Amino acid sequence: MPYSELLRSTVFLTAGGATALAAIAVIGAQRDYSSTVLLVGAVWWVTAAWIGVSMGQADKTAESIREVLANSKSVTGTGKGFQLSEPGRIAWGRLWPILAVVVVAGGTGVFFPEVAVIGSGFALLVSLAWRNREAAVLAIEGRDGVRFLVQPGSPFRPVKLVRTPGFRAF
């Protein structure tokens, strides 16, 4: 699976999770007639958005992906350790913890809207902080004429990449 697609999937999943948790929080707060939860939630969401935008600036984005790209293993062709034919399995293996946290926070948020408020803020923060990583990886791939592919692995360990030949942009 291309690394840029994994990054894009992560941003979409966390943004979707933030939206779902925010909806659950609003419905739960309306059910409980609790405007305090919504006011505190709105402050938290604005704060989380501001933190996410500041963490996702171009200079910080480059710094955050520098190490994982530098540690990628170079291969000249399709080698062992990665599979191009199973991107869904690799994506699921990497992203299921995000989905699990959203489901647990959403289930708990039905009864306690505060949990959904907090979870949606954190998901919003992550999606905004990671929003430029895909573009940064694509720019490096185009500049260097390589393609970064994700090796299958545990979602609880750092991602490992394989650098393969690609098309060079002139």
C-alpha cells in the first residue's frame, strides 16, 4: 500500500470519526438538556482545531515524516516484505485502532456526551495535524522518483516503509 494513501485514509477516518462523535455529543447533550456540555465542547473543538492547524504547518509536517522516510529500506523491484496486492489488509491492520476508539467513544458518548465531546476534539486535532503529510510524501516521491510503500506490521509499532523506483518528475 502506498504510504500516501495510508496517510490520506488516516486523515479521512479521523475526520469522519470527529464528525460522528460530534453528532453523538450534540444529540446526547440535547437529550440531557445540557447546554454546558455544548459550550465546553465548542471551546474544546476550537482549541483542538487551532492546535491541529498549528501542528500541521509545512515545517512541522516535514519534520514529523523525515525519520520514517529516511529509515525506509530501498529495493530495486518488488521484493519481499511488502505486498502491492493487499492494500486493504494493510490499511485495516494499521487503522483498526482508530475505528475501535471511535466506536468505544461513540458508544460511551450515547450515555455520557462529555466522552464524545472530548473524543471528537482529539480526532479533529489529529486530522488537522496530519492533513499535509500526504502532500509532503507525494512531493518527495515526485522529486526523487521513488514510491514509498507500507510494510505489513503491527499498528502499535512505528510504520516501516519500502522505497521502490517510481516516476521522476522533471
